[in-house]
Amino acid sequence: MVRAKIVLVAGWLAVLFCVGSVPTAQAAPGVPDSPTQTAYLAEQLRKDPVYLSDQLPREAPRSTAPAFAREARRLGVPTYVLVLPSSSFGAEPSAVLAGVHDRLGRKGLYVALGDTGISAVQTYGVSLTGAEDASRATLYELAYDATPREVFRHFVDVVTSGHAHQRAEQARAASEDDPDGPPSVHTDRTDRENQSFVTGIAVTGIPLTALLITVYALQRRRVRRAAAAATGPGEAARPSAAGAATARSGKKTGAASKGSGGGKGAGGPGPFPRERLLPLLAAAVLLGGLIAFTASQVFDDTSSGDGSRPTAADMRARIDRVADGLRRDPLYTDPESPPALDAAERAHLRRHLRNLDVPAVIAAVPSSTDDESGGDRELLAKALHTRLRRDLLIVLADPGSGSIDLVNYGTRVDDMYLIDRPRDLSYPRSSDPALGRRLDQLLTYVSKSPKAEAGHLPFEPPAAPDPVEEQALPGLFTGDFEPGLVVGTFLAGLLFGLVAAVCAVVRRISRRRRTAGARSPAPTEPSTAWLRRAARQELDALTPALEPVAALPEDARRRAWECLDAAALLIDGDSDGRIDADATPAALACAVVLARAGRAAIGDPDAARFVCHRNPLHGVAHKRVQVPPEGRGRARARARSMPVCEGCRVTPGPVLRLRPSGSARRGAHVPYATLPGPLAALGDGTEIDQLTRDVREYFGVH
């Protein structure tokens, strides 16, 4: 009897156990559970050795798979290519390839490509020298903006080059020396704006600078030619003679000098001729057009991608896949991603979804800026709702980041209740539970939602950027091209001003050097022939230097013209532009001193006030020394401060000695201060201005 009772109890327990286990075993009748990632990828490679994820239509459209296959055939071994989002490979891309190979069971080269480059390369049962080195070389040699198609092509190029190891080592060393890495593969919109700006600067800056400098150079040449034509050979002293003649007639020397150097006709050749300017303008316009054409050929990129254009089928492939899965099962997990939910969690979530009093689905799929929605989860939810064509709650879970989005399409659930859900049910923290637990909590939260009177549709999200327009670059002559034109004009004026200033400084320095160092040597006892030759050279140099009258300060112009008029009175009494045959050595030497002082006054008026008292032919005096008196009573007399040149300040040189007038005997030279005439006053340190007045008084000119 006891045994019968035991058997009866055991039988009932067995029946109850079997009844309780049926719902668990059949959590989703007729719906197969999601395959593992490696099994799914192996099945795709069994169909085609090149598999491109439908999650990267903007970066690697599935329609470009034949291009990958053509590159793979160049390797000469069976090649299996996986192109997935980098997050799909997880922390061990090589482990994913190993699992895919185990499932597929085929020998060959396995390449895993992510949206950031080559993730892993493995060979199974084949020998391919340099595959690993080619992977490293590709990593170092290509910039971050290279597309998977370009990365794989580069990888194949390195493998087939036969120098994979050398290139990998060289690229690694180069990356250590250049932390910025290799240059970008593609031109982006920022690069195009920079190109447009630089082109605008070049189109106006270069031609305008060339035009301004050319006109400036030609005008300077016209000024020099006009000055040379006005003076001419053998006529350099004519302006001074005219000034002297005017002075003799009773007019002031200053008025004579103004009459000689002033006036539009005498001061310069006038404005640049229009008939010569027009061809230069045409040449500048032609140069600008040539620069624009050259820039359009150099900056000829029209797209920031590799030229791949996703088709409409590429852009809707993932939406169709996920929507088809949700029609068969309210829980869809992405088979390309590492499993974020285990079998028990999936079964539990399916039960929870069926028990809700509102229709709801869960799509555990990743999002990125390269997918069809551009990473916009609301656009993804809208596309799924359009495909499913029914009111429901769409829950989007990212298996990589763990974020959860909930979008209500027409169900009678209080939207504010859903919006105010706890933060940990949307954006995870490090201390939050795993994704499966948080999804279960969210469904529990939804089950407690107050009911709304009517269904609600969310706001229409903005459309995702068109993939073709997104990669299309604006025209070269748009955007910052016009600001570049303005900046180019400004820089042309700035550069021209700089060039003109430098040329002016160079001319000024050259004039000073000619004044200070391009003179004939200053002998102690010069011959009459030497004095005549030096007088002619100095007057020939002074006259054209006075032509640009407007460019000279008032003091410089006055002192220089007074020196020129006084020199003409001394050696050109006939006012015929020639040195008088009877000009004495003292008069010739005085003319040389005055001409040199006039040239020095053009550069610096103050520098021409005094000349060296020991030998006036030494030139201007910048220093003064104390000179003891001569003759009787020297002890009681004071020393005098006398002007000297730099050489005589350090070591006093011999006193200038000249021949007296009419003396033809050799060696009959005497100190210049003992000879009659205005020159003798320089022995007492007389200023140049006083010397010019003495010359006028000497000749009776007032």
C-alpha cells in the first residue's frame, strides 16, 4: 500500500514537471533563436567570399563587393573578406576570424576590415608571404580617412609588391618621426574652403603684384632716362650755369635753384602713359585667368570619398533585414555584432514582450554615422515603423554602447511617462546592470505606464544627409574664394609697398655709398688735370641727383643747389656748361669740395655742414678735434675746435697743397689756406653755407 502511494505521488510530480517545462522550452513557438555571430558570418562567406555589412552603406556600399573581389583575386590564394563596423569585431578581431574559419572550414586568407582600417589578417592552410607586414604597412602608410575599399586595395598592393617587410619597417619609422601621420587621402570640405581661399588670393594677388611692380619699374626707368636726357654728356653743369647767370642778374640763388629744378616738366617725366598701361592690364588679367585655370586642374577633387555611390538597395538593406526579423520575432538581435544577450535573456524578454498590454518590439542593433540613418536613432525607428505598418512601441538597444531609445508610434501610452523614465534605462553607467537586465526593467516600467486617450505619433525627424551630396565638394570658385580675392588685393598692395620701400632704401644707401666711397682718391698734392677731371665727375654726379626735387627735404634742396651754383661760379664763368680753361687749381679744388658737399646734403643735410680742414678733398667732417694755435703766443692762446674726417681724427693727414695760379714749376705746391680765394676759409673750419656766401661775394653776386 505504501509502495503504491509512493508510485502515485512520483507519477503526479513527473506530470507536473513536464507541464511546467513546456512553456520554457517553447518560449517562441515557430521562431528559431538568433544564430551566433561566427555562424552567421561563416554562412555569409559560404555564399560569397566577400561579405560587406549593410550597416556601412555610406562608407562601403554592398554594391562595391565586386571591386573587393577583383582586388582579392590579385593575391593568388583563396581570400575571404569581412567588412563590418569596427565595433562588431570586439576586442579580439583575430578570435572572430578564427571562429569564422572553424565554422566555414575552408583554407585561405581571412581579412577583417572595419570602418577604421584592417582589424585582423589570418592565413589558414595557405602560404602568403608578407600578409602581416602588409597589414602593418597599410596601418602606417594610409591616413584615417581612407575607405575600406582603399585600405584593402593598398593592402593588396603591398603584398604583391614583394617588399612588405621593408615597407612596414619604413612606415613605422616614419610614423615615429612624424606624429601627425600621413597626409589625408581625401579632400574634405575644410580643405576645399582652404583651397578656394588660397586660389582667390593667388588670382588677384599675383597678377596685381606683378602689374604694380612692373609699372613701378618702368616708371623708375622713365625717370632715369628723363634725367639723363635733361643733363646729357658734357652738359651736366648747365643747370648750375643757368643758376649762376640768374644770380649775376640780381636774383636770389634760391629762386634760381627752384627755377632750375622745379616745375612739372623739369621734375619728372609725368604720369605713366595710358597706351602702355592697357597692355599691362590685359597681361595681368590673362595671368589671373591662367592661375585660375591651373588651380582648377590642381584642385580637381569633386568628392571626399573613393567615388563609390551607394544604391537605393544599399541604403535600405539593413532596414529591410531588421524589419523582416521583427515581423517574425518581437526581439531582434543583430547577428553581425557580438551577442549582447544570452539565450535565457532572449527567452525572458520575449515572454515579457508578449505579456505587455501594448504592442512592442526590441531591435538590438548598433548605430553609426556610416549607416543609412547617419546614426540618428529616431530616423531608424521611423524607417522600421514605415516597414512594419502598425502601431507599436519600438525599443532600440545598441549592443555596443548599451544605450536604449524608446519611440512610441501610435500606442495608447502616456508619452510624458515614457520621457521621464529613469536615466539608467536610457544611458548606462559603469555600475548599471547588463543590457538584458536593463531592457527587462524598461519593459516593467512600460507595463506600469498610464494609458493615454489616443495614440501619439512623434515629431517627424529631419531626413538623413544624402550620401552622394554629403561627399560632394563645393566648387573651387565658391565659398571662401571671394574673401580670398579681397585678401589677395590687400596683400598685393602690401607687398608692392614693401618692395617700393626696400628699393627706396637701397637707392638711398647706394647714393650715400656713391657719395662717400665712389669718389676719386684725395691726393695731398693733386695736379691741375686731376682737379679738372674730378670737378667734371662730381658736377656730373650732382646734377642728376637734384632732378627729383619733390623728393628732397627743403634744407637738403637749398644747400645742394647753393653748392651747385657756387661751383658753377668758380669754374664756369662763361655759363656754357664747360669748365673754364683758365680755372685755377684753388677754384677747381673748391668746386670739387662744393659738389661733394652738395651730394652729401641730398642724403643728409646736417652731414654737409663742414668738411675736413686739413684736406677738404677728404669730404664731410663728422668729428671735431682740438688744434693748438700757430705762431707766437701759442701758450697764451686757446686751442681751436676744428672739423676733421674720420681718418684725420685718428691720424692727422697731410695738409692739402696746391699750385699757385700761373706757376708751372714742379714742386711749387703750397698749403691751400695760403692761396687767394674762397677755398682758404676752409682752413679755419668755415661752414659750407659760409663758403657758398663767400663765393658769391667773391664774384660780386648778391
